[in-house]
Amino acid sequence: MKKISVALFLSFLIFFSARAQTSTVRKAMASFDKAQGLLNDNQYPEAIKALKEALQADPGFQNAILQLAELNRRIKSYGEAKIYYLKAIALQANSDPRMYYGLGESELFSADYTNALKHFHYFITNFTGNDTGFLARAKKYQKDCEFAIEAIKKPQAYEPINLGPQINTAYRDYFPAITADNETLIFSRNIDGNEDFFLSKKSNNEWNKAVPLSSKINTSQFNEGAQSLSPDGLYLFFTGCNRPNGLGRCDIYLSHKEGNDWGEPFNLGPPVNTAYWESQPAISPDGNTLYFVSNRPGGIGGYDIWKSGLNEAGEWSAPVNLGPEINTPYDENTPFLHADGKTLYFSSDGWPGMGNKDIFMSRMLDNGHWSNPVNMGYPINTCNEESGLIVSPNGSTAFFSADLKDGYGDMDVYQFKLPADKQPMPITYVKGIVRDKDNRQFLDAKVQVVNLLTKHAVYNDYTAKENGEFLAVMPIGANYAFNASADGYLFYSENYELGLGSRTQPFLLEINLERLKVGTNMVLKNIFFDTNEYRLLPSSLTELSTLIELLKQNLHVEIEIQGHTDNVGNDIQNEKLSLNRAKAVYDELIAQKIDPGRLKFKGYGETKPIAGNDTEEQRKQNRRTSFIVTKI
């Protein structure tokens, strides 16, 4: 900490102190002068001891009383600060209003909200100075008091549970991150001043003993922390400070999981990182938007939340401040975007709260703006600082770090059940592996999940050759096209209709891709028509683009596009409808520059069912568009 003079240390009582009483008691003045030297060396506990000795010699020594009040407020010993402010006020009629500001802040940060509100009101009413900063903060504190008094009347259900000795230790364990399947937990641990990442996996619904994450990420000479884990657990964004390749004091780094280990982390570079402070990343579930905290110019407060988008070239765009919908003239920290892609949790000391930093929630609206932040309520938030909250994929459980009475030492990782009105939107996920159907080897396959309404890819990545695994989040309330593809193989297609109220149980797949060969047949599950119509609906374009990509990458392949119906209606009409639907796909492929000589189309009507026709679900399976490889 930078050395500060006594005058500067007495933040708002500088001028008042000049008029305050000195002591005629020699011993009191000697102890007071000793305290000034200790203050200049930042030896606060020793300075407090010397000031108390001065008061023992002269109980009415006002300068010593004021300094004790300010010092205790400075070191957050608010109970002691209140005692000395009240003594200082009692010594002088018509006390300087700024003393009431210090008293009010000490009361606010010790949850004495009623008295704090009274003293902030006195300060605001009687302060005549030109320091608008104090006045603005006092009015902000006044709103905090009013909010806190009401919040305490309506407490939230809150029972924090320690994650236990498999996760927590006598050291500081904090800043958890979790994958979408709720099976992998990564957190920070500070051992004797060195911050590293630790990892725990679940088995039988219990966390296993945490182990160091990776020697490629953890270092002995630098600190790693404040991380964000992509929902599939393959990308780790984290904060690295004072590194040789850093652009500022703290930068954001990225590491990609490679099989069972992690790749070498790299600095994201400009424009995300600058000569300023960039930290606390939060990646969106689709991997295309990075939220982070910075004190760079152009912000609203000291530390603001910013975002940067990933373009098609794989480059991060110039960061954009989230603006006054989220940021305030004060500080915002620890953003966490839930896997629903719309619910943001963050800490702030600018929005009305319980006094210090509180945790807030905001939802992204359909127009891209953010809703007014909602305080998570009492006792989730208290007069102490709360930050670093994340929420489980199913939205019911929150994880955070705290130093509570049942802990194992320093800060521990806890969880608690999140109130229903503070939970994110429901999600599910599709998880699986991709193999070669014949030799059962894992494949390096492209997996894509697209929201059929917005045409936005909520997941677009490759499986790893080592294990063929993937995990893609799908927020409830939309329909999704899913496909997995690999060079030289037919792609796999699936459709998920997840309207509001749909199941949230995950979809678990083992995908066995077939090599391209004559006679292989594939159902296109994301080709859509209106009932009894044959005009392709816009939601079919995602599947068509995948088929077009397959044909462009395999110029020797020829296919027959096939249309099928259920058994409802006239046979001739069904055959005609199936023919026209197949032709609609054929026409679209030709429009996309596929050689007509490689294509045929045919309508089979109801003659080739793949299920019965007794239920609507069966008939739905029979109403399909498919293709068969006719020549290689």
C-alpha cells in the first residue's frame, strides 16, 4: 500500500482536524506524535495503540478521538469506529456534518441501518461544502439503508452448505466454475500466496478429492484465478497477473482442453487486453461473447463489465461497455452468465443494496438490452461484501465462496438452494460421443446445434480424437437442429423440439457415423414443410447447408433425394406430395451450385414406412425427407 500522510489519511476531516483540539498533556501529545510516524509507515495497529495511550493520558483529546474513528473505519473495524465517532460528536456542539458521514458509513457496514439512515440524512441536510463526491455517495448510502431495512423484513430462504473436505482445505478455496452436466468443478486455491486451479469430478453424486488442474496452466511464479469454464468443459478463460507476456497488470488468458490434459494457455491480446486491468472473464454458452471486468477508459465507474464478440475469423471484437443498464458510477465485478445465455449474475456496490458489494441478477431481453438488476436479497446479501456467485446448470443451486463458522480454514466453497424467483431460465443439454460405426474408433467430428428460429448456432465445435466427446447446451423455449459430421462420413441429424415446459433431462447420444458408400441412407430430420405443402420452410436451411457441405466436400458422390408420407389420405396425393417435397430439396441444392447430374429425386408416398402408422408420433416419423447414396 502506498504511504499516505496523516492529512490525506483523514479523508474528509482534513479541514476539521486543523481546528480540532490539541492536548496540553505532554504524555498525550508524545503518544499522538508517535502515532503520526506510525501512520506514515502504514503501521495501523501500532498507531491505534499509540492513540489509545494518548486518550488514556487525556480522555478529551479530540484529535486522537477523530483519528481513532477514522483509522478503525479504514481497517473496517466498524464497531470501534462508531464508538469514537460518537465520542467526537459529543465533545463539540454543532459538530462538523462530515463526522456524521463517517459515523453513518460505519453503521451501514455493520448493519445498523436505522441509525445510519438517520445520520446520512443529517449529513445531506447540513453539509455545505463543495465536495460533491461525498454528497453523492451519502445519497447512495441513504438508498442502501432504505433498501436494507425493507429487505430484512422479507428474508430469502438461505442455508449454505459446505462442499466438504474433498474440495475445501485450511487454505483459501474460492471462485468455483462448473460444467453444464454438473460433473466437473474447477476452483482456485491459494497456498501460501500462490493461486492455482484445482479440479474435482463427481462420482455417485459426490465430489472426488480435488487435484491440481494441469502443470501447463498452474505455475509456481504467477497467480492463476478468476476463471470461467465453457459449459462443455473444454475452454478455460482465466486471469493471469504480472506475466512476462502480459499487456497490463492483469490480463485474460485462454486454454483449450486437449484429450485428458490442457493446452498451453495464451494471452487473448488486444483488443480484449490492454495496459489497464482486465480480469474475471465470463464466457457465453455458445462461446461467442466474452464478458469481463476492466478499469479501461470509457467506462461509467471505476470497474465496469464489458463484452467482446468473436467474429467468423476467430477474432475478438473491440469491447463494448454494458452501459448504465448494468454498470454504475461505482464498481461492478465477478460477472457470471448462466448456461441459458440470458441470465447475468454480478456483484456491485452501485445499485441499492445492503451496504457493501451485493450480488445482483439481470436478464437479457429479446431486444438485446438488460433488465433492471435485481438484488438477490437478504441474507444472501449482507452488510459484508458478497461476490463471485455462480449458478448450477439446472438453475436450482448457487455456488459461492465465504469464510463461515463451519469452514475448514480460510474461505471455502459453499452451495445453497437458489430462490425460485432468482433462478435462470431452464436448460437441457445433449451430450455424447462420436465413433466410426464399423471400427468403433473415436472421431474428430464437427458438432453443431442451431436454434431453428434465430438461425443462431448455440454450439459449433469439434470433438476430440482422444475421446470423441461433446456437450452442447440447449435453453428451453426453442427448437434445435443437431448434426454431427466428419470427413468421408454421412452426417448425423436430429431435431429437438423444446418449447416452454419441455423436459429438462439431458439427451445422451452415442453417434456411430457411417462411411460414405453406395446404398447408405440418411433421414434429414430438420427439413420442414407446412401440412400438405411442399414449399421448404426457412428452418430447413440449417440442414440443407450441412447436406450442401457434404456434397461439396465429396464431389464424387451422387444421391437420390427421397420424399415419404404417412398413410393418412389418398395414395396418389401422398405420392405426389412426397415427390414435390423431394423436388423442393433438389431445386434448392441446384440453386446452391450442386451439379444436377449428381442428383435425382423421387417420391415414395406411404410405401416405405420406418414406423407404424397407429399413433401420431409414429406417423410423424414416416413423414420424412431422406437421401440415399447412389454412386461413388
